[in-house]
Amino acid sequence: MIDIYGLLKKYYGYDSFRTGQEDIIRNILCGRDVCAIMPTGSGKSICYQIPAVSMPGITLVISPLISLMQDQVRILKTAGIPAAYINSSLTPSMIELAMSRASKGAYKIIYVAPERLESRRFIEFAKNSDISFIAVDEAHCISIWGREFRPGYQKIADFCSKLKQRPVIAAFTATANSKVRDDIVEKLELIDPYNVCLEFDRPNLYFGTYSPVGESENGIGGDTKNSFIIDYITRHRNDSGIIYCMTQKLTEKIASLIREAGMPAEAYHAGLSVDVRRRLQEDFTFDRVKVIVATNAFGMGIDKPDVRYVIHYNMPPRPEDYYQQAGRAGRDGEKAECILLYSYSDYRFIRDYFILRKNDEENLASRRDRMTDEEIEKYISDELDDLNKMKQYSVSGRVCLRSMLCGYFGEIIKKPCGNCSVCLKDIDIRRRGVLIPEREEYDEVLFARLKSRVKIIAVQSGVPSYSIVNDKVLKTLAAEKPLTMAELSKAAQIGAIKLRKYGNALLEVINTYRDEGIEKN
């Protein structure tokens, strides 16, 4: 029997799995297809990476974004797992080299975009390779009912049928209603899949809504919103955060306001070139930029675990969108905030422009080749219904926000959460530092030194700091101050390979700090 706990410790440094992970992994290893709905931050990558290193041959991970592939491969290599990506960022000769190496067993995991599966050369490579497992990330992209329909996803089943043997197929997505889940199972042709939908509640996240006054007539702003943003970021200038806006023009405006207030911020939207977007995403990942003001184009590729807040300048059109975007905060399990700034003009603008105008006769032509008139009518009705649900969430004064949000996904929370603006309505979120952490017992000076050393190692290695050792582990080390490799291994959740690579550097910082203290005394 495969020791999946040993692999978890070896590569990730964890002693136990999160809820749902072990069952998903064991079903995959038993040869069963899987359809898993796992909220952002619940650790879905481990669910396909551990089977990938356990199974013979190659695992293909189908992912929609180049940046996400690159980040994942960097992190896997740091953990000691041989991985590669094949996408349009590589030259033809580089792609050939990657496939040649893969054929010789150089990689356990290869990331590809769905469109790559239609390439004659890649199909030829796949037919002659031992592909034992295919993981489909962001699987909701396969459904016309999903948020980000992508036609290439509908070619996956056909690709699998061309392989010399059918691999195990596992589909993963963060949010999907029952209609989208059914679509995933049907279009990927999953066989008797193990279906799982994990809990959506994430207790470390604070949810807040705020309705400003004095909003502007154009329906997408207001001076009070702007002052809220500046005040909030001033108080949290050392934290990484994302501010979502409805339009490209607005992202530029808000980023400019933040910079004028003396704090660095960058706008990110689909109107920027691919190179600029890639650079901004890297700057955010590597902490060169703390604040990104973005449209929903800044989306699925975000794998940064230490985002401390996500603010929505405008109300998103769907609870799914809001949960997915807000869920990018606090993926490291530490406290984080999700705040929505609501105005009625946002609701009216989304309804009139993004739903009704987008679905008028002129704009429906592209859908008619894949949807019936009845389906289109239902689609529009569902969008309006979702928008109204978001409005109810935004103006809720009595019902716990967490219970409303989780209830949309079918999860019942029976008692007030005590960690949302409704449950804490007697406290004005403009006057309190909602991110003031509880006092943690660790040596802050030692923590700062450890963090600085990790940052230096990260820069030298060309990877984000969190992929080496995250802040939660560094705080543990700053509290327990291990002095030997054995003590370090026991104290921290660091994989065995990372421990060999970076353990001595961490111990050096701790021992030097300890010796300085002894000398002073």
C-alpha cells in the first residue's frame, strides 16, 4: 500500500490531511474517477500531486492559465517533484525538448492548456507516452453554464479516447452549482466518479459589507468608497491585498488614487498586454507590489497564500464570482478580510449593462450555436436571480453574511458566525482595524530575521518566499527556537527535501540570534 502520509510529510511537511483530501487521493489511487468541488484554499493541488508521484508514468494537469502553470511548476521543483509545463510561452524547440525529456521519464507532472490537446504533435507524444492520470483544474470551464466557459475543455474526453489506455480522470473546481457539476461529469465522460463537495465555510475569513453615501451618478464609484479604500490601505500598508473593480477605467483610477496617497499599487486588466500582465502577476507573487487593483481578469492564476484582504469596490454579479474572488484571501489559514463596498448604482449598472445589454439579440448570436432559445432564456433568468442574491447579501442587516454566502452553495450554518459585519454590527468597520491580530506568542525580532533570510533565499532561487517557508511556519520557529535539525523537523511543517535544502540556513539565523542574546546577558 502506498504511504500517502509519508509522501505528504516528505514533499509538503504536513502530518495530516485537510478535510476531504485523503478520500480523494485514495479514490484516485484505486483507479476511480473523481469530481471534486473544493473551495479556494482547501488544498486541491495536493489531491492530484500526491497521486501523480505515486502512480507510474506521467500525470497531465490541464490548466487554463500560463501563469498558474509556471507558479505550480516552480513550487513543485522547490519541493523536489520533477515537473514541467508545455504552453505558448515556450518556443517550438523548447516544447520539443520538454516532450523528449518527458518521454524519457524526466517529469512526473506536466501542465498543459486545454487547447494543447488539439495539437497533432502533442497527441502523437501522448499516444506514445505512459499517461496514467489526468487532472482537470478549473473544471467549470467545460460548462456553458459556468462562469468562464472555454471551448477547449470540451475536447478533453476526445483526447483521452486517443490514448493507448484510458487514464484515471479527476476534475477539480472551486465553485460549481449542480447544473455545472452534471456538465463536468457528462462532458468529461467520467465513469462512476467519486463525487465530493467540501465545506465552503472558511472561519479565518472575515466577511463585511459597507454601503457608502454620496455615490457618483455614473454608477461605478463614489468619494466615500475612495476614502474608505485609502484609509483601509493606509492602516494595512504592509499587507498584500487585491481590490476588485467593475471596469478597466476604474482600476486605473483607483490605483492612481492609492499611489497619490503615497502607497504603491498597480492596475491589472485585460486591456494590458500579455507581457505587462505577466510582469504584474509576478510582481505581486514576489511581493514587489503589495496592492493590485484589478478587474476579474486577475483571477484563476492567483496562487499567493498570504493575501490579507480582498476588497470589492463594486458588487460582483454572482455569489459564485464573489466567493471565488474573496476566497483568494487567507489561503495560508491566517486571518484575512473580505469586504464588499455596495451601492445601488452598481446593481443597476450590472443589471442594465452586463446582463440585459450583453444578452440582447445582437450579442446572442455567438451563443445560439450551442444553446437553445429556452436555455438562453433560462441563462438570463439565472443571471438576474444571482444578481438579486448578491444584492440581498450586500444589504443584509440581520442575517449573518457567512450563512447567506455558504447557503448559496447548499451549506447550512445554524448559528451566527461572530466574524462578519452583521454579527459585529455594533462596530463601525471604518473606525476599527479589523485586521488587528490577536497577540501571538513568538519572538517578533527573530521572526523578522527569519523572514528576511527566506526572502534572500527566494530571490536567489527565483521562487516566491511562501514556496520555501510560509509565515505561519516562521512564527512557529520564532516561538520554539529549535537549535538542531531534529528539533527543526519536529517544530515546523517543512517537507524533507526543503528541510535538507534550507534547514541549515534557518538554524543559522536562530543560533546566531541566540548567541547574541547570551553575549548581551
